[in-house]
Amino acid sequence: MEHVPPPAEELARLDRELAELDARRAQLLTRRAWLLAALRPPAPTAAPGWNPSAWGAPAPGRPGAPAQPWGHVPPKQASAPRSAQNVLLTLGGLLLTVAAIAFTLVSWGSMGIGGRSAVLAAVTVGALAAPAVLLRRGLTATAEALAALALVLTLLDAYAVHAVAAPDTDGLGFTAVAAAVLAALWTAYGLALGKLRLPLPAAVVLAQWPLLFGAWAAGAPALVVGWALLATAVLDGAIALWGKGTGARVTACVGGSVMAFSALMVGLTLSVTASGPLGALAPGALLLTAAAAALAGAWRAPRGFARAGGVVAGLASVAAVGGVPAAAVPEDWAVLAYLSAGLALTAVVRTRLPRNAAIGALVASAAVVAGALAGALPGLAAVLLGPVTLLSDVWAGSPEGFRAALGSTLPWTGLAATPVVLAVSAGLLGSAYRWWPSPARIAASLIAREEPGSGGAAAYGAGPAGSTGAPGAGTPEAGGAAVPGTGGKPGAGTAGTVGTPAPGASGAEAPGAPGAAAPGASGAPHGAGTPWYAGGRAGAPWYAGGASAARRRPSGAALRGAAGAGAAVLGWGALLLTGAVLDVPYAVAVAGETVLVAGLLALAVRGTGSGREGSAAVPVTALVAALAGAVSAGLLSLASEGASYAVFGALAALFAGAAVRAGAGVERAVFAVAATVGCTVLTGFAGRSLGLAPHEAAPLILLVPALTVLFGARLRRNPVALPVELTGALGALVAVALAVPDAPFLALVLALCGVLAAGAAVRPERRPVAAYLAAALFVLATWVRLAASEVSFPEAYTLPVTVPALVVGFLRRRKDPEASSWTAYGPGLAATLLPSLAVAWTDPDWQRPLLLGVSALVITLLGARYRLQALLLLGGAVLALDGLHELAPYVVQVAGALPRWLPPALAGLLLLVVGATYEQRLRDARRLKDALGRMR
């Protein structure tokens, strides 16, 4: 029966297909316009070039001038005269700079004070005045070169003044004053000669040093140096936001980043090393001031810088606020102070911060939480992997405590706060999962927050009407996608967004209805007449619409599932680490881990089969955690015999019960496989308890594979049957591996495995594989048994293969008379005839060649009687070679008694006979070939 989709789904599908057709039509029309323009004679003033705004569309304002096709690369031109002029000016400026430095350092002492002053004053004033004259004449490049020379001269002037006029002055203090004076001078100079690009960036570079060198010269403490660095960074930020010229702003941005980072490192170091809460207040004030400055810059900065500013402000605030209580508690518990401060950062969603700055602060909060959780990884790894050391000494006796069983050298006392960190994080994620609509509404308010200067509810996406959709609807960036947490309904988009309409919606929906666009709104700020499917930002191509962005953004159900999964994992880890930190008794630790596995299985079973979007995250995560916990608990129980039986028995029962309660699917198969593994381990424990050697316990382990075969026969085509049977087969492989040291037991185990495979081959769906496997296992068992009995003749090994193979071939020929005898009988006959022939040629006795010859003769006669090619050729070839082997000694004796001329004479006579009857022999050969070809 043909599936008929609901009307809403069919309408959405039709809209998408029409959009694709319209887009393709627009492409073809654009290409057609270019081809028409290319066929017209070009206008005399047309300047061909590649038009990046459309595929081959004519350039705006030039309807008669066709553009070059897509991918056109204009030819390279020779170097312009301006480039050569710049090279000459650069070289000239460098030579003058070198000369000025040499004069100042070498020839300075040969002149008097008046000459020195006159030379420096004249050269510096001339270098500063010349660019103004050159700019009026339009010689900008020459003016730039002389301005660079003037910059070097002013630096040399400062050095000369210090060397002659103030030689006893402190070098750092003088450098700070000189840098401040030169920065002010070059700022004024650059503002006065606005066409020069060098003075203002040079002034910004010089402005980096006055406060830092001044604090250094005064011997100020590290905190004062931090304040000096922060003040310089604030100055750089102001220049980056409001400065004149791109060069100055970029230089200020780089310098401010370096200074701000240095100030933050100073504040963080002082805060971490503070001796008490009072000592952490002053560094905290520095860090808070830095955070305020970063937020102030983020308020007006572009998107990327605003988010970076929010991250810096968030991290600085955490270091400042968390550093005070961290200094009052033991070092091991300081992480809680910073974690609390990081979690408090999430309150920015309730403030009026710009969206990008708030997102940056949330990223900082997430980084702090992630860092705190990363500190728990070594402890969790020790708890989960530490019991592996018990494999080397199974059932050696119960240790005194949990830590002794782990065998880890971690400083557990230093991890005292780690379970609390995990528990707090798990509690928050669990609360978000339980009361999900509230976080979703908060996220919606943050995403829809207005950016400074946007003039609307979003930075882009509003149409001319500027209207918005229902609260909590999709963001403008998402192209109509649902806000994370609103259930992921595509129809919940805001006005002015592009997305899939909500179920039940139609294109004739009333204006202003929830999920409908306001009149005149569109998915992006396109101009009038832009089709609805051209969603995206202004200037973006039609294929960069908002629908793909909506698909990339996770739905609310997925985010909620991730929160629930994280809560489950973190809560499980917190409980595990609590036992290790408290060093609970061994029995309590084993019981606790088993109970945790039971809880995780209950959580996994509860969520399986719900079918809701995003709901699989919690049960799948719980299933993976349950498996990891089961492995850890099983390894931990190996220290004691009673604990091993109790834990693996409980785990097998728990996983079996989970398999019964779970719905059909992968989860149920995983539960069943885990229960099978647990039962297999229990049979191994039973063999060890009975005092059996490993090879003696191998047949006992085959009990579980036997039960899996019976279980598979009961379930038949149930999806769980195959994984369970494969797990049982792996258990059989373990039994075979254990029996390898003892050949008789290995033969017994192989025979038992063959019986199990034969039992599985009774079922039609398993017969194609299990039947061949059973035959191979029986043959292997026979060979191993013969080898253990020191049987050396090959027929004992090959006949068990030949007889079943011939029986199978006979049955196949009965079913399909047209089947080739090579396929039916060839492998079976070759398995015995060829090895026996090889041994017969080296056998000095007569019995084997005689029996082999008789057998080959019988096979040859049967092949001739029933016209079977394989029997005739194989039997004849073996019979001939066997007869040759037997007659060879007599032939040699006869050949030695004959005269030497007789063999050539006989050969010649044979050739004459063959040549005389050549045509007859050729006809006989053809008849023989045809006769063999007619055989099967």
C-alpha cells in the first residue's frame, strides 16, 4: 500500500521542490543573459573583468559589456613605477638611518656642545618639517620615508640627551619619560599630518612603555606593575575602538592583548599565591578591573572581539571572586571556590549584556567547569582501571580497603573535593534535564537579545516591517529553526526567518499568527523582490540560506538528552570516587559498584524504546556506563572467591533481567550478550573451584555455548538470537584455547564443538555456515586424536575427509545430475589419492602401492562406467604413476641388459610408425578429447 504523507508534510516537500526549481531557473537565466551579452559586439569603452556578484552577469552600469566567465584570471602586469619608487625610497631611508646612527655613536664626541645641538636640532627639525612640504606637493611615499627617518632621529635625540645632558639619571626612569614625550609628540605629529600612516602606529608602540618602565624604575611591587600593565591595556583598547587609522588601531589591538594578558597573569599569580583572603583582595581588585575593562570593550566591539572580551571578562571574574575563598580553604578544596564562581557566571543571561559578550561569559563558565571536571579524570581512571592488577593474582584474598584493591599510587587525600565537584555538576545537569523548559526560555531570551546598534530584535533577519514572531521562536540566524530547548519544531520560527512551516501550517496563514512571517519580512535582509528561499544574511548567495543553519543547530530534545546523559555519568563518577576517597571496606566497595550497575541498567531499560527525538542519549549513555561499571566491578571482585561468584552471578542476573524488560533493538542484544559473558565466566570459576586444570575445565566451559544453541533454537529469527549464539561461539573458542596444551582434551573439545555446530545446523537459517563448521570441527577432532595416538600413515587423516566429501558429492549429483564430477567428487578423491601417492613413491614396502593401485583401478573403472571425468582422469593418472613407480626398477634392469644401440633404434621405429599413421592417430586423439568432453 502506498504511503500518503500528511498534508503539512506534503506541502513542505512541495515548497522545497519549487524552491529548487526556482533557484535552478534563476541560474539558467543568468547564464543566458551572459551568453546574449557575449554574442553582442563589445562596446568600445567596455573593460572586461570577472564579476563576483553573479555567475557571468554583466557588470552594473555596463549593460553592453559582458563579464568574463567564471574563473577568469586577468594576466599579470609589469611592476608599476610606484613600486620601484617605494623600493628606492626605502633604501634611501635605510641608508640615512644608518648614517644617523653612526654619526650619533661614533662622531658625536668630536664636536662641541654647540655643534652637537645645532646638528641634532637642524637634522631633526628638517626631517620633521620635510614631510609637510612633500605632502602638499603630492609626494606621499617620499614623505613616509622621511617620517621614518625622523622617528629614528627622535629616538637618537633622546639617547643623546641622556648621554650628554643627564648621564646620571636612572635609565629606566629616563626611558619612561622619553617614551611618554615621544608618544605625545608623534601623536600630535600624526594628527597634524593625517595622510602619513607611520606616526600614529609609532606613537602607539611608544605608549606601551611609560607606565611599565616607570613602575619598574620606582621599584614598585608586582601588584603595581600589574596595574600599570592594565592601564596601558585600557589605553590600547580605547585607541583600538576610537583611534584614527587602521594601522594605529591594529597596533593598539595587538599591544593591548599583550599588556592585558600580562596584567591578568600578574593578578592570577598573586591571587593563587596569596597567604589569606585579605591578601587575595588586592589581586582580585586588579582582576575585576580587568574584567570590567574587557566587558566595556566587548560592549562596542564586533562579534568576534566581543565574544573574546566576554571570555576574558568571565575568566578574570572567576579568578578574582574565587581567589578570595580559595585562599581561606585548604589547597585541595580551592577548586570548589573557582567552580562556584564559574557557575555564578551563568547569571549573565539575566543581565542586559550584549548577546556576544554574554555568550563569551558563558563560554568562560563552561571552560571553568570543564577544567574542574578534568581534574577528576585521573581518579576515575584509577577506580575503573586499577582492578586490572588483580588479574595477576586471582582469589589471593580480600584486601583491607578499596584503595588497596585498586593498587594506585594517586594522592587520594588531594582528591577530596573531586566527588563534590562531580556531584554539583551532576546535580545542575540533572536539574536542567528535569525542568528543561526553564533553561530553554532563558536560552531563547539570550539568543533573541538585541545587539548594540542593531535597531531591532536581532542584528539581522528582520524584514522591513521589523516584526517578530512568537516568544521563544527560532532565532534570526537559524533561518526559522527552533531555539534550543523549544522542542525543535521548525515551525516555531520568528517572523523574518526562513524555515519549514509548522505542521498544519500553510502558505495562506494569517499575518501575525505564531510561526508566520510579518508582511514584508524575509529570512534575511534582502531587497524587495527577493524570493523566500533566498534566506541568509545580506550579500550571501542563495545556497547559504537559513535552513542549513537550522539543521546544524541541535534541537531542544537533543540538548536535553545531552544534559541528562551528562548528569548520569557525572553522578556515577561521583559515587565511585567517593568510595575511593573515603577508602571504604572492600566488601562495601564491591557491593556499591554492583548496585551502581543495577541503577544504571534500570535507567537504561527505562529509556529504551521510547521513540522520542533526543531521548536515546540518556539510556545509551547509561548502557555504556553500566558496561564499564560491570567490567570494573567484575575485576574488583577477583580478589575473593566468594565476591567473584556473588558479583558475576548478580551481573548475569541483572543483564538477563534487563534483556527481558528492554524493548527489541540493539540495547536488548547488548544486555543478552553481557549476560552470556557473565555466565561463561561463572563456568570458568566453577572449574577453578573444583581444582581442575585449565584443559580439564575446558569441557565445562562448553555448557554456556550449548545453552546458547538451545536458546537460539528457541528464539529462531529473533534479532537477539544471533548475537547470543556468536557470544557462545566465542566462549567455545576460549574452551579450545584452554585445551590446546593437552591433545586428547583438545580432540574432545573439538568434537563437542562439532556436536554443537551440528545441532545449530539443524535450523535452516544456520545450516549454510554451521554445517561446514561442524564438518571441519569433526575432522580436526579426528586429526588431533590420531596425532595424540601417534598415528603416522596419511590415510588415517585423509579418509575421514574423503568419505564425507564423497557422500556429499553423491547426494548433490542425485539432486543435480548436471553437476560436474570435479565439483562433486574431485576434492574428496584428491584428499586421499594425492597424499597416498606421494607417500607410496617413497615407501619401500609393497602393500601401500598395491592397495593404492587397486583403489585407483576401481575408481578408473567406475569413471569409465558412469562417464565421470574426474574419476576417470584422477584414477587413471594415479594408476599410471603408481604402476610406473612399481615397474621402474625392472625397466632399469632391462635397459641395462640391452645393447646401447637398441634404444635409439626403437625410438626411431616408433617415430616412423607414428608418422606413417599420423592422420589416424590425430583422429583418435580428437575422438578421445570429444569423449572426455562429453563426460560430466
